[in-house]
Amino acid sequence: MPTLDLHAGVHETTVLQRRVLAPGVVLLSLDAPQLAAATQPGQYVMAIPPSGETAATALAVYEAEGKLASLLFFVTGRRTHELAELRDGDRLDVVGPLGNGFDCSGGERDVAIVAGGVGIASVLLCAQRLVRAGARVRLFYGARTAELLVDAQRFADAGCELIVTTDDGTRGESGFITDALARAQKPHIIYACGPSPMLRGVARIAMELGVRAQLSLEETFGCGVGGCWGCVVPLAGTSAQAPGFPPATLGGSDVVYARVCKEGPVFWADELRW
Amino acid sequence: MSVSPSLATKIGGLELPYPTLMGSGCYGTGEEFAPFADLSKIGAIVLKSVTRLPRLGNPTPRIVHTPAGMLNAIGLQNPGLDWYLEHELHKYAKRPCKLVGSVAAFSVEDYAYVCERLAARPEIAAVELNVSCPNVASEGETFGCYPDLTAAVVRAARATTGKTLIVKLSPNVTDIATIAREAEAAGADALAVINTVRGMAIDVETWRPRLGNVTGGLSGAAIRPIAVLAVYEVAQAVKIPIVGQGGIENVTDALEFFLAGASAISIGTANFTDPRIPERIADELQAYLARRNLAGIDAIVGKANHGFATPHQYEGDEG
């Protein structure tokens, strides 16, 4: 992925609006013009906990337009709970935008975006950009249950064709979103963000279809800016190399560990060692 | 007093304009944090440990967040000394702060070998001996857990360089003061106190350890009282300066370490919370000293070791 995070910084933002989109799913809209201007599709921020509690939280930038940047996240633990408690007018400092996001410059005319659960937060900017570029964009969106298919209409309004599945069949077909992808007409490229099993499925389908796929990975971050090597992923192939390291072959191994936060979070599926 | 208090400190031969070091493995090469922190407002970056041969590091997950802290088990991932010296180190030369190299090894000979070659480089102002990494299967921490092995490593490394040698001690020992004395006697110029505390977390859904390495090192506020005590005890055991570290997140935390006996502090995990913390601590340290009419950091180092004096009794120390 090309380096995109040229305008990263610490942004002191104000919460414009906090919305609960579903139980445990929160959308924080921030007054953050510089962040919004600098953010590329698939990038994220480290949200600094107002309490100072150890470690910032990595959150995808969902929307970025004008003075507004928003963060869409699921409450999964202590740190996201604290962020979910913020109210309109509260201050939230964030570090970003960070990481290498989706490369939307390939010019493919028929695109599949695959999102599982909270993975939806990483793909809106990507979808908007591709629609603007004139591509046909199909969003394959899977969730556990209907009410967790948050903000799906937003993608339809943005010009995406929607294919949804739920684990329990409360909306769309019952089953995994990867099954829907496998049955669908072959796209020219796939973009995906979601849980690891879904991403593995997407990678396998992409290989079978003979199309390339960009996957946004999730891993527990330490620093989130490339300093601690806590969030690595193995890259395959003798030409694989991580910054600061010899190529895999010289290192005496057939893999190298790259940082999800810095070299990623988006990788080409065929770069990864599954 | 109209002159603002000095934050300058000295760690052996290493003179620092600010008493703040960035902990090894927590701050990358400095470049990663440069967009978010003013590197000219910190004392030094302790670079990630380098070993003689390349190391892939541990499988993931390498990080688990825990109450008031986190567990890590990176496993000394590094490109190996040859690649590091040939292809990487020169890129760090333009940092606006001092760089401390960090050495990890699995034998006394390798500690000396890596130390000698690293210390010979002009980019490196001082060397830290990491004899206390808890995350390399049974070997690395062994040295720092035994007084005689610690002494052997320090003696061997000491013989290779005149640059300032900092020995980073493990808290995972019965008596850290004994090991501190051995390191001092073997020629250490300073001690870094403490490395992470061994710990573990288990996923109750999968019944599996949550770290790829099974065990890890605990850092963050959770270990601060352990670290403050270690600094306090080591300060009474040795005469060489101490770099205090372990869960420092703000000026109050930093002051605890100075008062316990540290001449400088190191900030690690707090950078993961907010990269502005080191500069904020330096600013607030200066304000604290100014409020008390103290000329510099020296005036508070180890003052908690002097019986039970109240702060105002020392206000006149600097005349």
C-alpha cells in the first residue's frame, strides 16, 4: 500500500453528536476539520481516553466531510464503554489519521465491498469514493442479527447495491456474508473489513475467482503508530519485507512480521500468510 | 527566583536536557512518534533491543489490555545486529534528542559482542543492557534474575566500551537490591528500574492463554507502586544514578520516582495513551520546581529516602 498518512497529528475535537445506532453501537460525530480533510478511506484514529486510562483505542474513521469526522464503534470493553459515555459538547482528542487504508485508485468498474459487523465502519469512505469514480459498487454486509446491520441505508443512499445476510435470518438471507459473495457475479476487485474468519473466507473466494482483494485487518494495538510491534501480521513470500528488517530470505525465515497499524491495516490478500 | 528551574540531569556520562527517556520497545525509532510529539523536548529515546542474530519475535496476539495496564509479549523482534548497523542506525542520526542503544542476548559473549559494536557507533550516546526481557522463552531474563550472571554480563560489556552503560533490572526477583549492587560493582554507570512484571491472561471462552507467548510482561499504572518501591530500595543500595520507570503517566507519578531516588524517568506505555505525555510531564515538573523555588531536579532526587521530612523543610535547600 502506498503511504497516505502524511497529515497525521493530534486533533483536539468536540463531540457534535452522539447517536446510539443499535444496542452497543455508537456513532460519534466530531468537529474535526483537519482530520476530515486528511483522512483517506480505511484509515483510523487512536482515540485518547478522556480518563487517561491506559492505552488509546483504535477506531476507524467512518465519515469525513467538511468539518465533520465520525467514529462508528461497538462497545466491547472498558475503553470503548468510556468513549460511548461521551455527550454532545464533550472534548475528545484523537491521534490520526493513521495507517495505510484502501487503495481506491485502480479504476475497476465493478467492485465488491464486504463488511462484517463493526467492519462497516471502515468501508463507507471507500464506497463513496468508488461510487464517485463511477464504479458499480455492491456492498455485501453481514451481521449477527437485523438490528446490528447498522446504517445500511446510508450505503444505499450513497449509490451502493446492498446484499445483506444475518446469522439468524432476521434480515436478508440466513448465513455468512462470504457465502453470498461466493454466489454473486464476479467483481473486478474486492475490498473487505470484518472479523478474521470472514477475511479468510474473502481471501479464499478472491483466489478462486482470480480477483485481487484488499483486506482491512483487526489486531490488538499497543501504540497504534508503529512504535511497539505489538500488532503484527505475517507476510508471505521471499520478497516480503517489513521496514527496518531484512527481506524474509535474509532473515532466515519464510515470513516477515509487518505492523497492522503502520504497514496496514489494509493489505492485499495475496501478501498475507494465512 | 526568576530563572526557570533546570530539568537537566546526568546519567553517568550521559547529559540530558530533560530527565525523560522513552522506554525501549515503546517508542520505536522515534520516527513513529515524531508527528505527535516534539522529540526536542525529551531527554533520550532508548531504542528497541537488538540481538546478534535477527529475531522474528513471538506469535500474535502480542498485546492484551488489562486493568490499568497491558500485557505484552513481543519477543525481541529485531533485524539482527548486522542489518541494524548497516541499514538502519544511520537513519536515526538526525533525531533532535539523544539515542540510547539497547542490547539483548542469550550469552555473556553475545552481550559483549553486541554492546561493543553498538557502542562504537556515533549515533549511540549510551547503551542499555536488557538483562530483563521476560518474553524470550526461559533465556533472556535469566541473566537479570541472578546476581552472578548479571555481574558477568555487565563486566563483559563494560570491558568493551567507555560509553555510559545502563543496566535494566527485572522486578521478577526476590531481592532487586542485591542484583543492583552486583551490577554496580561490575561497572554499571546507571540502572534502569524496572522492566515489566511477569503476568498472564486467559480467555475464558476458548480456555486458551490470551497471549501467543502464553506469558507476558505487565506495564502501565498497575505496576507503578511495585516500581516505586524497587527504585526506593535500589537507591539505598547503590550510588550510581537510577532511571525510574513503571507506569508513569503524569507529573505526580514522575515526582514519586524522583523522590524515591531516580535521577531520570522513563516513559513507556503512557505514550500509547497520549503521545503528548512526556512533554507535559517535563513542563509540569518545571512548574513544580519553580513553585518550590528549587533550582533543578537534583533537589528532589531521593528525598523520600531522608527519613520522614515534609516537603517545606527542603524548600530552602537551593538557597
